[in-house]
Amino acid sequence: MTNYLDFEKPLAEIEGKAEELRALARANEEMDITDEAEALDAKAAQLLEELYQDLTPWRKCQVARHPNRPHCKDYIEALFTEYTPLAGDRNFADDLAVMGGLARFNDTPVVVIGHEKGSDTKGRLAHNFGMARPEGYRKAIRLMELANRFKLPVITLVDTAGAYPGKGAEERGQSEAIARSTEMCLKLGVPMISIIIGEGGSGGAVAFATANRVAMLEHSIYSVISPEGCASILWKDGEKTREAAEALRLTAQDLLELEVVDRVISEPKGGAHRDTQTAIASVKGTIADMLASLSKLDSDALIKDRREKFLAIGSKGLAA
């Protein structure tokens, strides 16, 4: 079943009519609706292209959060072989919002880590909608330390609205865990690649995305705060989310221009949720390219490259 976003309602009507015609034809074999259905399909395809040709930042937020968008688990299952999950932080608990372990990417041994939101109600509750607690970040640190010890590249898949802000998480040192995860990223003497596949929210995303190379899917977002949170703070008005999304410059295109990310990965027409296999294949190609270029650098060069990359953020245009 297709889940349509608010701005896709006209598309939903056209595709719904085409499906109704086909349902009538299935019920009555003598009915020929081929021409009418194909005309509606063509109209729907044209409308889909027009809708996604120039999405506003707020609409990109909606696409990035689409419930049918491929999640971390989907990418791991499709891109990696011999995946062996590692659980727990060896201190408190296993946080299901963060998944990761040992795997092979194109037969290269790697460590993969990512936020998992869940694909249905039960899964979203189990994975806490991808919002990690301190034990999730400490699990990630444990995996990165393992990667560093055995000289394995690290690949992270970022998809979170932000770190979980609950009382228990704060009591167990949420900010400290995020800071240490970010520090661990900077210290890695192995190639680190981060792909923002949906939402990249605040420090909860930075803790996984302080990488040598950062790429974003075309309709993903990456920002210091959600548009809703920004609107409530700046304007004290939750209805100002569209203005906040514009002001935050959270789209992949904006962040590429600002040199916060290194590459924008094209999505299929209508977003990654409409053609999951094509979207995942595009991510695979990007990871392969980045891994090939980084594999030529030694440990010291990788650490220096990563450090200089993040020190340079925000300096664009200052020299002039």
C-alpha cells in the first residue's frame, strides 16, 4: 500500500482512479480499460516528476521521514554479506535504536553502524523511532574501537530525528556518550564513510557522521534541530515549520554548497520509497567510490584528513 504525503494528494487521486479501473477490469474480463488506465498512468508519471522537480525544504523533510523509505536494516541486508550483529555496550543494555556489527562490503571486511527506526508500529516502538540512548552511542564506540584495532573501515548509516531526550537517558550521560562517540570518530585510523539516508538530527547524527566522507541522499535532511523545534524556539509558534525549514538550510543541496557534505546521491523519481532497489544501488556505488579513494591513505593521513575537513566547515568565504 502506497502512503501519500500531503503534497501528493493530487497524485493519489489519479493513481487511485487508475487502480479502480483495473479492479473493475479484473472483476469483468470483457471490460477493456487499457487505454484509459495508460492515460492515467502517463498523467500520474508527469505529475510525479513535476512534484519532485523542485521540492521545498519542508517537503524534503516530509520525504525524508516517509514511513516507506528504506531504513538501516534494509541497506545492511542489501549491501553487506556475512553480517554479524554485535549487541550491547558491556555496561548497561543493548539499545535497539542502534544496530551494527561486522560484515563484508564487496568482499571487503568492514564495520557497519546505523540508526534503525523500524518499519511498522511494533518495530518503531522497539527501536524507539531511531532515537538512541547513551548505551546506543557506547555500543557504537565499542564497534569503532574494534574496527580501529583490526584496521577495518567504518561505514555509518544515519537516520535519526536526534538522540533520545528522556530522563533516564540524561541520567546515564547522554551528552557525554554523544561527545565520546564524536571523539572516537575523529580518532579512527581507518577510513570512515557516513551516509545520511533519511534524517540527520543534531548531535545524535553528528556522533555517527564525523567521517572522512559524508554523503546525503537527495531528499534527506541534516540539521542542528528539527524545523518544529526551531519554530517553537524562535517564533514560539509550531505553525512556522515551513519558515524554519527554509532558514535551517537543511537540504542535501544546501549542505553540499556549504561544504558540510561531500556528495549528494540521486534518488529515483518520487523518492527512495518508490524504488528502494535503485536507491540502495546508488548508495552502494557511492560507498564503493569513497572507500576506494580513502583506502590509499595511511592512518595518520586519514586522521588528518578528517580533522581538517571539520575544521574547515564554516570557513567558506571568510578569506575573502
